[in-house]
Amino acid sequence: MLLKRTHTCGELTGADVGRDVALNGWVDAWRDFGGLVFIDLRDRFGVTQVVFEPEAGAELQARARELRNEYVIGVRGKVAPRLEGKENPKLKTGAVEVRVVELVVYNASPTPPFEIDGPEPNEELRLKYRFLDLRRPELQRVFVIRHEIGQTMRRVMSDQGFLEVETPVLGRSTPEGARDFLVPSRVHPGHFYALPQSPQLYKQLLMVSGFDRYFQIARCFRDEDLRATRQPEFSQLDVEMSFVEDDDVMTTMEGLIAALAKQFGGEELALPLPRVEYRDAMERFGSDRPDLRYGLELKDLADVADQTEFRVFQQAREAGNRIRGLCAPGGGAKYSRKDLDGFTEFAGTFGAKGLVWLKVEAETLTGPTAKFFKPEVQALLRERFDAKAGDLILIVADTQAVTSQALSNLRARLAEELKLYDPRAFHYSWVVHFPLLAWDAEENRYVAEHHPFTMPLPEDLPLLDTDPAKVRAQAYDLVINGEEAGGGTIRIHDSAIQSKVFALLGLSPEEAEEKFGFLLSALRNGAPPHGGIALGFDRLVMLYAGLTNIRDCIAFPKTARGTDLMTGAPGAVSPRQLKELHVKLD
């Protein structure tokens, strides 16, 4: 028998005293005081205390004593005020209780492998029993935030004239970008669909079709190595607009970001958001997604190096490498020699062959290499970094890529350890004008920095023929607290330019036509200027929910190895299924 609930477990208050109610939920805790049995009844809306009194009968009390954590029950009774001094101000329902006259046990439960309201269990156990893990109130709170973010996105986009359109999940594999998940076709032997890495081509075709403004909260799939902020399947807010330039797309999205910041970050954003040139971001912060909640800017030290006899610096200069550093306020006073050796090892994980450290004292610099820096050079270093006594200077001499990687990661680590920012604060910015192409030495060809459909800056178009490596793209990334929260570009709408870019990527005209003929045909048939962006939906939820692991904001995530511990996916299939799909395993 089902007791039809009249209220959730999170809504009864003193105003309901005297009312007959029915509640359904899970036993969160139970306490037996001999004459009275207390149960904390939980659903996703909250917790209500229910009590089984002697007046309700010995049989009902006996049944109540058989209840255990995570039993699913329904109760009917009368709302009463709690005894004076027994109120729980932490709960919305903490002033009342329900005195039970009827109990229905819908389902028993064994002792769960971890306490729902206890300490967080290890991740492997959580993912194996995800259906229990998702009962935890702190995790359910995340999915309330996720739902509300999705609703805000749909409202703001609709209010700005965007249409929500669904695009195919089964598409064609493309040669650029991350590795595709492939789906064999049963009716077309030897042919495969690809799950979408994004709806990129379809949303461009919608612009050619005259839809003008499109959005979709889309599921996307990428078969790539995972990390804390990545999953093989994920969601993104996908957006495309016609007759726009890059500034139009960014301005439009700032309206949405401002709405999200106000609702979930509790702040009024000053618009427009700061815009940082890609080259400046890489030079000043060593990263194309810099966290701007704090300074710690990187400084070039080539001129300083030229005034020293330090052989490491001289060799770096002779090899045409960079010498760059940063200064951590208070780091010299905080960190021991053991700590600094640890920093050297940490920098080494990003390719650095060494790390020069100098502690800033009142009158001099100290450290194993300080003897190589004459007093006038030490003064120049102090001036370059505006260094004060107690600070710490860290220097890496290596290639552009290594100095950027090592110092940007040291920068993030130092800022966290030295508490240089408020972890609850948000900083939003755009990084713009990325390179259009990157050289892949292994494949001996150019590859697209974003994707092969990105429009160069108008002033750089001639460089496609003369110096492709210097071409800048009409590309823009939204960065929040050092995380890439979204990225977009203005697309190529001219088939001739698109063909030229395909050629630079190593595609012959025949290959381009075979793989992208439908796109080239669309571009020849009245394609408007258009551009768009995709915001990482899961990543935004992670940021606004104050999480550090993206798995905590996805209902049924995969592990770092791409497995589902709960269902056992990916799993084996039968020989019959393989035969139907014309697939043989090697």
C-alpha cells in the first residue's frame, strides 16, 4: 500500500502544527529511548523527525524498532511541536515532529557500505554504489544547482532570440580534433558512425539554413585521456550566431555569464569582461587560461642573464632559449630548503632541467647560485620583481614551452599555498586571438589550434600564403579562475578560404571534398558570416558548486580510466552481436 504523501520531508514548519500529514522517504537515523522511537526521515527536500509514541500501540512501536538506516518507508501522523529545548535550528523542519499513527515499509535495506550522512567515502566505493552516493544531501545540492544553471541558460538564450535545436548524435568521423568514439553500422558493413565531439558542423549548417541564432545543451563525446576536469562524455552549452564578429559573440555571452554570476556567485559583474591577448597571456602568465585572481606575473630575464657569469644562463642564451622567472611574496620566509628542493622536482615534471631559487633578504639575495649574481645584478633582479625582504624568486632557463609550463604551474601552486586569493572569489576574462595553426613535428604538418573551420583575423589573411605560423585566429576563450569555461571562434564562411586552410592542414582537394564536401557545398550556397561558442556545462556547475572534481557534478560519471564501476561499462559483447555488426576482434 502506498501512503500518498501530502508534504515532503523538507517543508513542515510550526504553521503546520495539528495537521494530519503523510511523508515518504528513507530512514536517515533512528533512536530508541524505550518508550519512544525517533526516526529522522529523509528525502531530497530535507529531513523530518517522526516519533512513535506508546499511545500509537505496541505493535506499531515494535515495527518501528525493526527499522534501520536506508529503509524506505511511509508514515502518516499529526504534526506537533517538539519538546522545549529539543528544537533543531539547523533544519527548516527543526521546530516540529510528526507523531506517527501508521507505518508502511516499502523496502528494507542491508547495512549500506558507507554512511549516507557520514564522512565522504573513497571515490572507488562511491562510484561502485553511485545510487547510494547520490542520496547524500551535499551531492543532491549539486544537482539542484545543475538544474538551475540549465534553466537560467535556456531562459537567457530564449530571451535573446535563440532557438533550441537538437543535432544528430550519430554523425561522421572527421580527421581533426580529439579521437572519436566510433559506432559500427549493422546495415552498412565496414562503415562507422562517430559520436559527436561537438555539434560544430551541424550548427554551422543551421546558420547556412537561415536559423540565425541557435543554442543547445548538447551531449558530446571524446575518446581522450582523462583528468579531474574531463570526462569521455560531457555536456556543453552550444551556441551559434549569424552576421556577427567576435566582439558580438563575446558581448552576447557576457549577458549570460553576468546572469549566472549574479544567481550563483552572488556578484554583479562589471561588463565588458577583461580581454587578454593570447600572446600577452602566454608571456605574462605562461598559460592561455591564466587565473587572474592574483598577480605573480612572469618576467623575462634575458638582459639580467647577460650580466652574469652563470653558465646555465649563458648556455640557454646560446641555444636561443628563454630565461624567465616570478617572485612569490613571503615565499622566502615560508619555505625551507627541503620545500625548495620539492619545487625543483615539481618543475622537472613539466620538463624543466633545473630551477634557480633566490631568497630575498634585507640587503642581499641568498641561495646556492647567489654567488653568480653581482650586487648590481641582484639589485636589477629586485627591481624587476619589485621584491621585498622575505620574498622568493624562482627562475627557469629553457625553451619557451618549458618555461611557460613549469612557471605557470609553479605560479598556481604558490598562489594556493601562500593564500594569495580568496578561493570563494570568481574572476572572469576572455583570452583572444589565438594562433590559427600549430606545427606538429611528428606528423610534419600544421594542425588546427582550435578546429579547421576557424576564420583568421582579416589583417592576417595574406599570411596564409607566406607565413601560416603567424596567422592569428578570430578565436576567444572564456576563462574563470584559471579554468577554460568555454571557447569559440568566428567560422570561415568563404569556401575558397576554407579550402586553403584544408590544404595547409595537409588535406588534398580530393580528401577535403570526400570528408567535408557537404560543408564546402553549403559554403558555396549562400553562407552568412557566422560564429559561436561552447561553454562547458559540467565545468560551470563544478565552479559554481565549489567543487574540484568534475565527476561530482555528473550523475553517473566514469573513472579516470573511462570505466563505470557501477554497471561495469565498457563490457564485452556476444559473438552474435559482433557478427551482426561485421566486426572481428584481433
